[in-house]
Amino acid sequence: MKRVLFLLMITLMAGAVSAQPKARRQQQRSQQQQQQKQATQNQGMSMRARLMFPTAIDMPEDVVWRRDIYREIDLNSDSNAGLYFPVEPIDKQVNLFTYIFKLALNGYIPVYEYRLDGNEAFNDSARVQMKTVLDNYHIFYEEKNGKLRVENSDIPSAEVKLYYLKESAYYDQANSTFHRKVLAVCPVMLREDDFGGEASKYPLFWVRYADLEPFLSRQTVMTSNLNNAATMSMEDYFTLNRYEGKIYKTTNMLGKTLAQYCSNDSALAKEQKKIEAELVAFEQNIFGDKHRKDSLDSIARLDPQQMKLAAKKARKGSSASVRKSRTKSSGSSSSSGSARVTVRRQRH
């Protein structure tokens, strides 16, 4: 009897030992399948977004001329106000910050820290978690099963009235074209203190435009206050450089902003105009100075009446010169003839 009980206990222990790894394997397999499914969904969403925008042009790395510009995009300006409307989502229509915020919150795009020197870095060490952003700027959120959730009314889109934007103006020698391409954007939150003073600027994070660009074709921006039907996609808005912003920094060897080497506001405004003029001058004179025109260009621009007058003047001038030359030749021939007769008389 004891022997039977002993064998039964051994059998049960062996069954438990063999069942435990099997259950663990099933649990690990289900977890892996769930993670793979989530990754596939995210990748599928990203791929679908990229398929909707197949013509995005990346800036070549071997360009012969390039200048990086940092601009301050004020949403109070009429040309930029479309990025601010609507403050809270209306159906599927959202403004730029709400769109960026939701994409980053759901893990579709990464965000990177805004460093004290104002420069951007797009590596893994500079990447910022959205939970850290929410905690640092006191944005109310709920966390359930490891997923963050923020109500539309709690998204501080009304306070984001400014963007820092980095663009690159470059000449592509491969096809002899000049381009201006956005490289990164940084939403800036303006918050007033408790004493009602001037609002302080809080740059939230940098977003690489290459990560954001495939999604921008899905959202539109209003382009006119007089015609509310005049809209374009956010991607077209940035590609066509419809935004306007003052330059506050350029990439330079000293790493200084314009305010750091301009003594006053007047000098700052003068330097901004100078940089803008340099960009325009380079773009217009890529293939030579346009002010230096040859005679063929000037003739091609004449209208038919001017060409007729020019031809008539030319004919009159040529006929007058012919008559003058004939008169001179006749006079010279008569004088030479009389001279010969006189000589012959002297010989007789």
C-alpha cells in the first residue's frame, strides 16, 4: 500500500513539473503574439500613412550650398493663424498642436527634448516620454493598463501660440534646383504667471518633420478669413512655405543666436532683413546675374510696333549713309578727273 502511494505521489509531482513549463510557454507565447500584433498595427498605420504620401523628397547630404535657419512662427499672424484653428477639436478637424500631441501620445511619432542651448538632437538619448512631458507641464491625464489618456479639453492647445521651426535652404546640384525644406518643429507654450506679467515661453519638445510629414496629408488648414472653403493640407502648407516667421538664429560656427550678437532691436531687425535678402539673392542668381542682359534678350522683349520702328530707323539710317557715301565718291571722282586734265595740258 505504501509503495502504491509513493508511486502515485511521484506521478503527480512529475505531471506538475511537466505541466508548469507548458503553461509558462503558453503564457509567453500569448504575450509575444499580443506584442507582435500591437507592433504590426503600429507598423501598418505608419506604412499606410507613408503610402498616402509617396512623393516626399529628402534633402541630399552632398549638396554644394546649404543654410539652416531657425524661425519663430507666431500664430497671431494671419498667415500662420490656420495652424491655431480650431482650439478644441471639431469632429475630425484639429489644429496642428492637438494633432502632434495625439500622435505622440499614441506612440506614432517620437518627441525629443528641447535643450537649454536651443539646438535639437534626434537620437535615442534625447528622446522624451510623453508621461514626462505631461508631468513637467502639469497636464491632467489618466493612466489605465499602462496607456495614457488625455481629454480634449485638457490638451493645452489654446496656450500653444508659437512654434520654433528649423528649415534648410539648399541648392541641389543634381537637378539644378533651389529648395526650402522644413526639418523640425517645436511647439512653444505661452503661460502667464500669477501676477499677470508677460507670458513666459515654454518650449515643449522637438519633433522631426520627417516623422510628422506622412501624417500631415490627412489634416487640412484654413488659408483665408474671407473664404472658409479655402483650405489645403498641412503637408502642402509646409511644403509650399506658406508660413511666415522672423529669423532668430542661423547655424554658425560660434553657435550664437541673433540676439546674442546684435546690440539692440534695430540691429536685430536689420540682421534679419539682411539674411532674408541673402537667401533671395542666392535663389535669383543661381544661374547668373539677371540684371546683365545681352542684346538678344532686349530684342526678344520688344513688341511688334517697336520692332517695326527700329527696322524703319535702321533703313533710313542705311539709305542716308549710302547717299552720303555716293556724294563723297562723286565729288572725289570729279576732282581727280580735273586734275588729270590739267596735267595732260602741262605735258603738251
